[in-house]
Amino acid sequence: MSQKQDVTSPGPAVPGAESAPEAPTPSLPEGAHIPPTEAPERPPVSPPAAMPRPAQAGRASRPAAAAAPDSAPPFQLLSALLKGVPPEELHLVLEKYEEAIKRGVVKAVPAPSHQVFDLEIVTAQGKRALRKLDDEIVLPDAAFQGWLAQERRASRLAVLKVTGRVETSLERLASGEDDFRTLLEIRKGRLQKPKTGRSAH
């Protein structure tokens, strides 16, 4: 019996709650505390922050892919390195090539045996010749570039001393490819020889 009364007692408590609205009237001045309940509306702002993350991951992967080609050694074929070099600047390059490899100045290994190329040169005697050469794979580092420039200059001067066809440009003199005094001495020597030759005739 008492248990049933306990069950019924909560029933009247519900209507008692109807009288509770009278309590909110004093809580009306406390209405300032009600706005904070609207704070849950702020969480939707966080999702857009997550969107840039995949984009950043994509950007990070790009540099790694771009860095791969830089690791490849800059080897080149000898035929490509000598292409465009004037014929009068080549004969000493070919004569001293293997010696430069022995000294470690030039670093090169033979290319497949079927790779050959033709190269026109002017010999130290001033005669044109066509050479057929086996191609090689060269490491064109600073040592090689310096050696090649030196032998090209020496080859040209040797040919000029024989042929006497001295000519240059402002650009070659400014860059140091040609030396004015050396060219002048070669020209003086060649101007003296034809005179004696003409007197003989």
C-alpha cells in the first residue's frame, strides 16, 4: 500500500512543477546567463580549418618528386661537348686527351663501341683532316672545362703560327680567349716571311 502511495506521490509532483513558472520570474533578471547557452553553435567553425590540411600534404610531396632529377650525374657524350668547337681549336685536344685521363684531369669512360662520330680538325701544319672517333661518356666538371679551354687556345695559336690567318674579336679579347700581344707577335712573324718569299720569286 505504501508503495502505491509512493508511486502516486510523484504524480502530484508533476503538477507541482506547473507552479514552478512562478520561480522563473525572479530568475528573469538573471536572463544574462541564458545567452551563454548559445555557445554550442560555435563548433561548426572548426571543420573549415581541417580542409587546408590535405592541401598542405599535397604541397609537401611535390618538392620530394622534384628533388629526384637533381641527383642524376651530369654526364655528357664527348661528341656533344666538342660539337661546335672550331676545327682549328681541336688538334691538341685530341692529341692530349688520353694523357689528361691518365693525370685525372679528364674523367671519361668509353661509350658502347657502335657509337662513333666524325670530327673535322685543322692540324698543327694547317691542313684540314676528318677524324672518326669512338664516343666517350665524360664528366664535364670544372677540371675538364678548364683543360678543354686551355687546349683549345693552344691549338688555335699553333695553327695561326703556321697559317698566319690572325683574327680575333673584341669579345674574345675581353673574355681572355685570345691574347692581343701573342696574336700581334704571330702576325709580325708572318708579315716578315712573305717578304723573303716574294724576293725569292
